[in-house]
Amino acid sequence: MNESIISSVLKIKLCCESVFVSIRNICIIVHIIVCHFPVVFGNSCRAYGNLRLEPLNELSDFAILVPAKSERRQDMITAKGICKSFRDKQVLSGIDLDIKPGMIFGLLGPSGAGKTTLIKIITGQLGSDSGEVSVFGKNVKELSGEDRKQIGIMMDDHGVYDRLSVADNLKIFCDIYGISYSEIGKALSETGLADSAKKPAMKLSKGMHARLKLARVFLIEPKILFLDEPTSGLDPMTMKYIHKLITARRDAGCTVFLTTHNMEEATVLCDEVALLNEGKIVERGQPSEICRRYNHQKKINIHLKAGGDISFAHDAESAGEIKKLMEQGILETIHSSEPTLETVFIELTGRKLEAEEEIRYA
């Protein structure tokens, strides 16, 4: 009797262990299927890491495991159909823009083309007649105070007090934004003004003045930086220094929106550009891509040591002729014929990017 009971108990125990092992194995198998194989059962649409379950159809009890759709990187700045007129002058006409995070975007055009007006509309300083602007995914009219603290704007000489020292100028800016004075030293060092902290702003050179304006906007560690003609009138060395500061900000994740009529600067500095003429964007893309797009001549230009110039078609037949010149040692320079942004702009608009007197409106 006792032996029979013990035997039954042992059988029940073995059966339970077997069931437990089976359940554990089933769980392991389900886990493997969910994580590594595309076909699974059940019609829920749960996500598993980078995968999610999607029903085969509305009536099916089965689902297929597919890669989860990656979220599209939100544009930092979006403009749709922006129009603006002053009295009877149309300044902007149907401007569309979408600017990705962490890029330097250049808006290029002659003075008076509408560049500054567009910046003022995007930053909420000026209303448009029609169209919509979004910054950080929000309508610019709905940006909070905290949102606006993440936007740095450098325009003309606004906010620089000539009689105050460099450091005192930055202190005023710190007071406005609630920034600790301890951040001033970092901004001065970054812009190369640490040794000029006590110098009155009126005694700064034009290049140092530009760096002071950059130091001011760097204080807030902006996510978006608007620079209106940041190197206008500066010497080449100072211009390169400013470029270095701007690219460092881009590399740190800041989105930079700059305006310029210097096409050479845009080619070197910008990840993407838009050419603005008489209030309309006439072309957009990467600078090198735009130049290749308008390379109609497709020629190779050679300058000889003797002083002559020869142009060859960009084809296989010319390769042999060019090789002969190189073997003879009479070739000094060789260049392909891609146009510059300047020549592309002239082709599209029939006008040069000469500095024109900018029309300013109250």
C-alpha cells in the first residue's frame, strides 16, 4: 500500500518535472522565434527591439515579424509657402525649406534678395503674409520661452554696447538668459577673446567684433544658430577663424543657418545651400552637386609651362593627348571645367552677386 502510494507520488513528480521542462523549452523556442525568425503566430502588433509583429491581413490569426519602421529624423526648421511683401514690393515668394539637424545650411543671394527678412520670419521676429514656419517641430508662433533659449541669432551689431567691455557685454547677455557668469570665460576662450575681456567693445577690430557677437550666442549653447552675413567685410585669415568656430559648432550637433553673398565661402562651409534671387529659391542642393549639375562644357583645361592654354573634351580620346603632354613635361596645371556657384547663379538669374544697397524696412 505504502509502496503503491510512493510510486504514484514519484510518477506525479516526474510528470510535473517533464511538464516544467517542456514549458521551459517552449518558452525558449518562442523567444528564439520572436527574436530571430520572421514568421510567428498571434495577430498582435507588439514591437520586439527593432522588430514588430504585423498581421498578414485583417482576418488572419497569424502575423509576420518585420523590422520596425525607424522614426524619421525631425527637421529642425521647416518653411512652407512663405510670402512677404512690404508695401508694393514682393520680398519673398513661395519659399519652401526643410533643414535637417546638425548641418550648415547656407542661404545665398545678393544683398536685398530677402535673406534677412526670411531669417526674421523663421525666428518669429517678423510675420509672413502667408505660409507656415516650424522650428523644433513646432509652429514658430507657439514656441515657448525655453524653446527660444535654444536659438542663437547673430545679426548685424544688435546687442553689442560699444562703451562696455567685452566681458560686461556678455554679462548683460547672461542676465537676460539667466546664465551663470562662470560661462563667460569658456565663451571668450572659444572665440579667442580671453585676453581682451576688459577691452571696450569700441576698441575691437572688425574681426574681434564679429567674434564677440559669436561669443554672445555661444553662451546659450544653442541647438540652432542663425548667422546673418557672419564674415562680411572680414579679412581672409579672420574669415577662416570664424569658419572654424562655425564648423566646430556643427560638429557638436548644432544646426547652423547662415546667409551670405560670398559663394566661395558657401562652397567651403555649407553642407547644403539654396540660391535666393528676387525672393525666390532658384536652386538648392550640395554645393558640389549643384556645380556638377550645371557643368555643360565638360572640358579639361590645361595650362602649359610655356604659357599657353589648351582645352580638351572630357572623353577617352582626350586622355591620350593629355598623357603625351605629361610625358613631354610641358604640362603645368590641369583642371576640370565645373562652374562655381557664382557662375551657376549668373546662369540662372542673369545677374552677379555684387553688393547692392540693401533695402531695409522699419
